[in-house]
Amino acid sequence: CWFFSPTGNLTADKVRDWMGNFSTNKSVAKYAARMGQCFSSTRAIQKLPIDDIKEIPDIVRNGFTFSDGVGNISFSIAKKIAYELDLKTIPSAFQFRMAGYKGVLCQALDVKENQVQVRPSQHKFESHHNVLEVIRGSTFISAYLNRQAITLLSALGIPDEVFIGLKDLRVRELDKMLESEHTALDFLQRNVDEYGISISLADLIKAGFLRNNDRYLMNLISLFRIMMLRDIKKKAKIRVDKGAFLLGVLDVTETLQENQIYCCVSDPCNPSSRKVITGRCIVFRNPCFHPGDIRIVTAVECEALNHLVDVVVFPAVGSRDLPSECSGGDLDGDDFTYVSLFLIV
């Protein structure tokens, strides 16, 4: 809870007025949520001239907003963001806050230099604070099954032996993790978490600390192993190969057809190396409660989208937008898990 002690020239009411105009939100819960939007943990990048902020229409079909929460950004601003965040590569998409808008901005080739394109579905309240603030950039995260996903897949006919086999494989890998530098490094690089802890530990191993029997690093690796085993036991959190946990964006070129997705993922060991995923996959979003929340799609190659990496691109055509079929999701910052169907069938 935030408290503010007023001064002679500044009161809590003045702070709220500076944050934006929330009067259009008549619901108390939504009013508080919109005000809380201003307190997101962000990094201010730059103030954009009003001419560089362009509102474009949403893509709506059959009463469904396919572009709900996602806009476009130029490569030049994406490069600026990567520089400000000290990133080694330029992400394809960013979760952002700006002038009462929220959601995701994805690189698009037809956006003018230094321009941002936002949509009405991203506009939550009136504000003149035109500073582009970024929460995070898109990145590769390993795919995991959890108790909910396993229960639904089991209900859809996947044999229990498949999940037991995956669990046993991960436990054996964890047991081998402490045997040598090579096995520890290999395991950490293939288990990328959202906070980058595994990559940081892998970098320490590459620097030779484990080779020199550094006690601090050895304790960290042992703790990491215990946490992974705990997650398997308590949450049935099992990593799967040929999958990823990625930020969802939209195919603005309208090249993808219904029930098709585009995924090009980077190699955590070599970020400059990329691989386009093809074939039948399942896509789901956490939390998932109904068997219909797990969708079967086809991952395809698409030349018009080959500039996008480490995001899952959903089609802008069809009878209904695919994200909303995944537990009622949208594209304002939701992450989606895709797993090759070959791996679990």
C-alpha cells in the first residue's frame, strides 16, 4: 500500500491528477487497477513526440479482437531500448507502459523510424505522460509442463507413462548435474528460467569457478538442483525439449492461416543461432483448467515474419483469435507455452 505525506505544494490529489484521468473507470476495482498501472516496475527509455505515437485500428473479426493488447514498434526504437537495458541482442517485442497505454509492442517492418503504433484496445486511461517505459523484452525461456497441463493432457488421452518417463529423465539429469563441469553446464544452459539465474550460473562455470572448486558456486548449483527437484515433487514442473515459453504477438502481415503459428527461437548457448519450429504443436497458457484450453496448431515457416525471434506469432485471420481460446488469453503481455506434439504423443 502506498502512502504519501503532503507538502506545501504537493498533495496526494495532485499526484493522482498528474498520473492521469481515471474518471471513465466507474468500477472501484478497475479504477484501482488502472491507477496501479502507473506503479509497474519499468525502465523509462525516452519521451516520444506526439507525432511519433500513432493510433491504428484494432483487427476485429466476428466480434473478437485479434489485436487485443498488441501494437507495433520501429526497429530504431527497439535498438534504443536494447541499448538502455544493456541487452546483448535486440528483442522482437516489449511489454510497455506509456501515456495511459499498456500491453506489447512488436517490431514491424512497415513502421516508420522512431515511431510507435498503438491500438484502442491498449488505451486504458487519459494521460499526457508520453515517456516510453519498458517492463521487459521478449526472450527464450524453456518450456515446462505443470500439474494443470499434465492433468488436461492426460484427460485428452496422453498415456501417464509419457509424463512418468519425462519426470524420470529430468531426475536422472539432476542427479548427474554434480558429477562434472560439463554435465552441470549442459543442464543449466538447457533449463533457462525467466530470471536468467541458470544462465548466470553457467557463465560462472565457463569462467572456471567450478573447475577451481569454488565453494560458493558449488553451493549455488546444489541449491538450484534442490529447487528443481522440489518443483518436480510439489508442482509436477517438468521441463520438455522441443518447446518454449514465449511472449505472444500478432501476425500483422496476415500471412499465417487459421490454427497456424510462427516460432523462431534462439539457442541459449549461442543467441545468434536461430531455429524455425515446424510441425504439429500444442499451445497453452497458464493457468489452464479445461481440456479445450490446450490447442493443437501447426508451426510453419513464414518469410514475412523471419525478423521475429523468441516470440510466438498468432494469426490475424480465422473465426476466432487463438489466444482467447487458450484460457481466455490476449496479447497484452501473456506468455504461451508451445510443445512439439511429437514429444508427447
